[in-house]
Amino acid sequence: MSSWRDRFNQFTGRSRFVVCRIFIHLAGDEVAPLLGVLNQAGRDAIASEGDLHTLGEGLVEICQSLLQYQTYWRSAANEGDAIRDEGEAGDYVNELFTDSAQRYLSAPELESAETSPDELTLPVTQNLVVMITIAAEGEAPELETDLADLRALQTGLKAIINLHYQERLRAVQVHFSPSRLGDELSTDQLIEFFPELIPL
């Protein structure tokens, strides 16, 4: 599989990239259905072998679902940078990717798990953290600001959707915790493993 840096290097001659990662924490009894949207996007991405258009389509669906679930938003955070060099931008995407993948309960279950006799009574998580990492060509002022604000976060998610349709996305990665049905993310674990989150 090609690395993110390899993908960036395919777009030589571009003068500016925005690389950012957004954390969105949702809480409540009704957040579990979002796991279906997130897992389907992940399966589609794997089936397409990382095709950027397919990744973008999945990201649009995720952002639209998050906007529909904004009643359950509890906290958020974001980080990022504007980078002129493609190689440096690719390295930064890899760095954010690695960190997101190592977050608590964010490793997806890609292989068949052992069947549990209690699988029909699995607990449903009350907390869900979605981590979106993107790189886009050019400027994205809606993402180059503090998104730990309800209105700013709404605007940022809509901006990501627009970046896809403008064909400006150059890297897309989504992680979420917990990623497996039956795993639970407690409030204490949320504070321990996602300390950057700021209440909305």
C-alpha cells in the first residue's frame, strides 16, 4: 500500500496544503447508529484500496451524519498547519494518522472475531469520539481556526464536504473510538485518552 507521502508526491507543483485533524465527542443513547455509518465508510475504503474519491464520498457521508447528530455533540478539538512542502505535509498526515490509530479503542476489527455467547446483549457505548484527518490543497479558512465552538464546528464540517466536491482533498483518514460493537468508552477513559477535548 502506498504511503500518504507517496500520494502527496503525486501532486508536485502545488504551493500550499492544509493538514488538520478534528476530534468530535458525542454522548447519549442514540450515538451507536453512527458506528454503522463509520464502519461502512471504512469497509468501502478498504474495498476501493484507498481510492481518494471513494474516501471522499465516505467522508461526506460521515460529515453529513455528524451534522445530523449535532444534538449529541459534547466536546471537540482540532489541530493542524498550513505547509508549503508536499513531503512535509505527507509526513504530518502520517504523524496524525499514527497518533489517531493508537488512541484508546480506535483499532478496527478487520478480521473475524470469536463469537461470543453474549453477542446479542453487548453493551452500547454512551460515548463516541470521531477523529477526522484531512489534507487539502490551497486555503481552507473555515478549518484554519479554533473549532471547539458549536458554530465553527458546523462550518468546518460543511467546509470539508465542499473540499471533496471541489476535488481539493489530498488525504483522508477517519478513526473512531470505540470502533467495535460491545466496546465502551467511559467518561474517565474519555478524559484520560482524549485530554485535548474542550466542552462545546
